[in-house]
Amino acid sequence: MSAAGWFIVLLALVGANLPFANQRLFSVIPLKAAKKSAWIRIGEVIVFYFIVGALGFMLEARAGNRFEQGWQFYAVTFSLFLVLAFPGFTFQYLVKRR
């Protein structure tokens, strides 16, 4: 696997966990509520999936061999993105805090 491939995997790991790491919208915009709702986090995960995917397609096109993908590719990569989000989800919702 090339350096660009590992970069995309690392970027996907960070992007998948970023919605769970803070209480700001896209880690930039402060919200009025003290805690982000789960629906906002789900929306952020979806947006970050598309951002990482666009960067992946850009790197693939830059390498000179961009391939067309079917719906199966997107189903598998989104499922992988959700698996990569599990550490952030666990920290946010399953770890008991005092």
C-alpha cells in the first residue's frame, strides 16, 4: 500500500472520531446547547465520510488511474468508516465518567 493509501486510512480514522471528540459543530462552530445531540454527530460523521472520500478520489486521480465504483464500494467504505468511529463512540457514550 502506498503512502497516499495510508494517509487516507489515517485521515478516515481521525475524521470518523472527530465528531465524538468535542462539543462543537465540525470542531469549529460553538453550539448553544451544552452537549451535541446524537443526530448532529451522525450528520457530522456522514459529512466527514464524504470529505475523506473526496480527498481519496483526488489522490487516486492524481496518481493517474481513477476507477469507477459501484454502490458496493460505497456501502463497504461507509461501513468501514463507522467501524473506525467506534473508539470515539465508546469514549463519548459508553465510558462512565464521574
